[in-house]
Amino acid sequence: MIATSRPRVNRLYAVLTGLLLSGCHLGRPPPPPAGLSVGAVSAPVVEPGLPEQLRQGLALALQRRGGLGSGAAVDMVVLDASDGAAAVDGAGSRVHRVRLQVAFEVTGAAPRRLVLDGERSYVADATGSLVTATRRADAFALLSRELAQRAAAWALAAPAPERP
């Protein structure tokens, strides 16, 4: 005769039934989002080309992460784009520092906001030549791409805030 343990089977059946019912209670996972779109750029600063660099940088970063679509828009507000001397080189050159601070705002059903900032240094000639202007523009371009990449990672991975 084969001996079976009836209470063990009943307990296993109860646990599996409980897991199945709790799984049904939780429901299906939410549908995947339609992706994010690049919204407007508000830049009340005089730095030429900065709004377009931010727009292109965010679009490229979202595309690389597979998050570019027609869903909620990511608007950008440039809070600060400044330049100042940081140090003096012994050869007559000055080291300048550019600072960029941008607020990224995801609009839609679950709005959220993130403020990012960054700094870059570049060497400026004492004469203020065209090379110095190009270095300054390159520093702002690098900063805008860096901030856009960080914002894209945040916008795609950050959970939407819960509503009470």
C-alpha cells in the first residue's frame, strides 16, 4: 500500500490557489508607453544655437534608448548658460568655465520635473580670437549633449509620481 500525505497536498493546493488569485487580483501589467517626444525649448539666454543643440541631443538620446515616440512631451527650460574666467595660465591664456543649467519637464498624464546642471572648462586666448569663440561653443555643445543624455535616462526610467 502506498501512503500519501493528504494534509500536505491540501496545503500545497491552498498555497497555489492563493498565488493564482493574488496574481489575478493584480491584473495585467500596464501597456508599454508610446514613447516620449521632444517638446519646446525655452532659452532666455543669448547663447546662439543652444536650443537646437538641446533639442537634437535629447532626440538622439531618446532614440538610442528606444524611447522616442509620440507620447508625452519633454519640454526644456534653460535656467542658466553662463561663462566666466576660472584661472589664468602662465602663458597668457585664461581658463574659462561655462555653466549650463536646464530644467526638463515631462508633460502629460504624469508630469514630473528634473533640473540638471554641468560645467566645462576651455582655454581662452588673451586676444579673444575666433578659436576662443569656437572652444566656447564646443563646450556648450558638449554640455547640452551630456545633460540631454542624463535627462533621457531619467525620463524613461523614473517612475511616474503617484496621485493621492
